[in-house]
Amino acid sequence: MEVVDKIVLSKDVYQKTEIGKIPRDWEVKKINEIADVNKENLSGNTPAEYEFYYYDLSSVDKGKVLHPTEKLKFADAPSRAKRLFKTNDVLMSTVRPNLQGFTYVDFDSTNSVCSTGFAVIAGKYESDSMYIYQNLFSYGITRQIQKLLVGSNYPAINSKDVENLKVPFPNDNKEREKIASILSTWDKAIELKEKLIEQKKEQKKGLMQKLLTGEVRLPGFKEEWEEVKLGKIATIIMGQSPTSDSYNDLQEGIPLIQGNADIKKRKTCPRIWTTKPTKKCLPGDIIVTVRAPVGSVALSHHEACIGRGVCAIRGSINQDYLYYLLIQKENWWSKISQGSTFESVNSNDIKELKVSMPPMMEQQAVSKVLKTFDQDLYLHEKELVEAKKQKQGLMQLLLTGKVRVKV
């Protein structure tokens, strides 16, 4: 990224401090020395009709904000809705802060109030709010928060703890501003990449709907489609759980795929192995969950034992086409799932699923288009993971002074 060219390696002599080594021309500052914390709350005399947007802890996750769509009246607001904040402030969750419910307020905060589950931090210099915000995600602050947490179900810190958090602090305001600007630029690039990925996922969803229903046909294909039952075009292997005494996490035997917990990003991701396998799936088989949640689809990347929470599907048609078709049908399963304790489907339900099938050549062409789209998505997601890693590494360098910026 362009901003990397604007930083140079430090030749300063470091000093040891309680939060680690920092340059000699830096200091260690408590947050309350460089910012105001919880400066302004709603007055108890606020008119009952006063309306505002209310942000609770569920509104913020690692910098991302879910904005309320409706205003609340003061009389109808939760009792914790008391804290005012403004643009350029930082909202820091004090409940489960280890989950990093923090955000920098870069949006219009007119008539906005947050829960007292947040600490509101306002830098004494406007640019210091962003500098503090970036530090909240650093290893140094994370380590301090972990030591301060109190409680088991909802571990928390208090406002005094927030005030006493220590940050490495360059005395030159321009240096702090430059560090914050560089890291903020990375955040924006990451956010743009995330938005692009979401847009592409929506595009793919629409493309699947059109291609897999015949609403849109690829050039050169005009033959009629045939409606068939899934059981006629695929082998369905229902899972059967092995005895629990065969379970292990030492990778002895073969992997065990039991349900949705063993699926990540539409791939089998086993946590447990078994030495007494029952029913098996093979690499390339389609895995479908048959117990809540019903219908989640993945590809098997293992020869594995399948438990009773899943089934394996092996098509006599184009397997890639069948995989995309079952993904497109995921929401359909909730209509037929049954059970008093939890939703489930049986082998007959699966075999009776009706699907419209084009000829084999068209199946291959459609699946090729969708696979190409998936490969493009994979590359963007890989770039996103790499950008986040690079930003984390850059934070560690810039916020400790191991790398200094040109001012």
C-alpha cells in the first residue's frame, strides 16, 4: 500500500517502560491524561419527548457499526441509554471488551445516545481520538484489558479502568496524527475490500438463482429441462454416529463429521476423529446437515465418518452442478423439517426433493461459470486476510515506535 513508503526504520535508543520498549522521546500516558472519558450524559431533566438514535452493545463490532433506523423517545428508552457522544469520539465497550466492540465515530452523531455499556473517549486533540482508537486493538491494550476483566458470563471493566489504560505516546502531535492517518488508511482499504466481497456474494446469489432455475440460459442451450427427484440422480448416505469411546482428538482413525460445527466456509473441518467408523463420506461428496440447522451444504475434503447430524450425497450427474443446486435449495429445507425438540429431515425427505435438471452439457457449462465466480471470490477473500495481517503487523511497528514516520 502507498503509505508504507512513507515510513522509515527508527534509529532511536529505546527505553524500557511498564508497557514495553518505546523510543526515548515518547512517553507512557494514561488515557485520561490525553482524552476526556464519559464527559457528558443525558440530564435527568431531559424532556420525555426528546428523540434520539440509540446505540447499544450489539450495534458495534470491531469498528463496524449497525446504525439504528428509528429514533427512541427518552420516556421509552432503556434505563442504560444515557451517554452522549459526538463525531470524532471513540466508543469502547466495557462489557466483554476482549471481543473488541470498539468504533471511531466518523458518522453524523446528531441526536445520538449510547448505552452506558460504552465508555465515550474524546481526545483532547481531535486527531488523538483516532490514535487512541487504533491503540485499543493493539497487543499492549489487549494485554492490559485481559488483566482487568471481572466476571465470568459477562466479563467487564469499569470507566476508571478505561481512564487508567496506558498507551505509548509520541510527544509530537504531528507524529501521532501521521500514525493514526496511516492505520486509518489501511482500515478504509480493508473496509472497501469487505464491501466488494459482500457485493460479489450478492451477485453470485442472483446469478445462481437465474442459472439454476433456467430463468437465464447460457448461449447455445435450448433443450427442455427435466424435473426429477433427488433420489433418482444421487446416492444418499445417511450418517450414523460411532460409539463415543472411539472419539479422540489425536487424529487416530479417520475424521468425524457430525454437524454444522464441523463445517467452515462450505468445507469439512473436523474437530474429532474416530477409530470405529460407521458410515463414510469420500472427498468430493456433498455434505448436507439433516439436524438443526437443516440443509447447510458443504463439500467433503476428507474420507471421513459421518454422524447422524449429516448425510453425504454422491450424484450420478455433474457433481459440481448438484453442489450449487443444493446450495440454492438451502432455504427450502425449513419448510419440511420437523421434530418437537429440534428441526430434522430423514432420508425420504431428501430423496423426494424435486429438482429441475438441464442436459449434462448445460450442467457442465453452468457449474463452470459458478466455479469461476467462486475462484474470484476466493482470491478477494485471500487478499482481505492478507491485508488484515499486514495492518496488524504495521500497528505493532508504528504504535511501539519500532518504525517511525516521517513528519
